Amino acid sequence: MKARQMSRLVQQLVAVPLISFSWLMTAEAVEGQKQLYNPNPLPPSGELSGSLTENDIPTGRGGFAHDYVVQLDEGDQITIDVTSDSFDTIVSLLTPDGLTIGENDDGPDGTTNSLLFMRIQRSGTYIIRVRAFGAAGGGPFNLKLTRLRPM
């Protein structure tokens, strides 16, 4: 066998197991991420009491966030109300692919609670994210999603 042919054979023998190993590691990483990020479903009532802690999702801005999954339908008109006596709340609504389509810091009542009004353009699974304004903050909060009905 010539040196060039031998070199190609060695490359193929090394490359195939490495590619297979790389694919296996990628599949394991995806499964690991699914286990790490597993937002809670919003209860059918649309209401819950939770707590924002340092065990929640790091925001990359020094704070933490807690996510909830909810199924919304095209044409739904909703309000998302988050209240807390412990921290300045921010509520966000994210599409299934992670795009923020609505966010509110301080509600119209002059408090640091959040109130978000949205009209849903496309049916799907959405994420409601609760976080604190700024790098610090956490504690108990109440979240309420209301589906508004036309009169």
C-alpha cells in the first residue's frame, strides 16, 4: 500500500468513530438540557403562588427567572398579572421558540407589580416568565392569567 492510501485509510478509521462519538455526545447534551430546563405547566385555573429563588433559571443579568408553560389559542385576549410584596416583578410572554412578544415591568396602578395585556396571534404553547427587576430580588409571588371574553 502506498503512503497516501495508508494515510486516507487511517483518516477514515479515526474519523468514523469520532463522528459517531460526537453525535452521541450531542444527543446526550440535548437530553440533559431537556432535563435541566423543564418549565412547570400553568394550572387550569390560571392562578398560582410561587417563589422566585436562586435555584431558578439564571437570567445572565444577575437575577433569576421562573417559567410556566401555557396553551393559548389564536384570538385569545389575555391578561397576565404578577404581584409580590417582596420584589419588583417583571412578566414576559414568550413564543414556543423563545421570542419575547410581550413584557411588563410596572402595572398601571403605580406599584411595582406587573400587568400584561396581549392578543394571541397564533395558537401554540407559550411561556410565561416571571423575574425580578435588576440583579437582586426574589421571594413569593402570585401569578394569574385571565382569558378575557368579548361582551
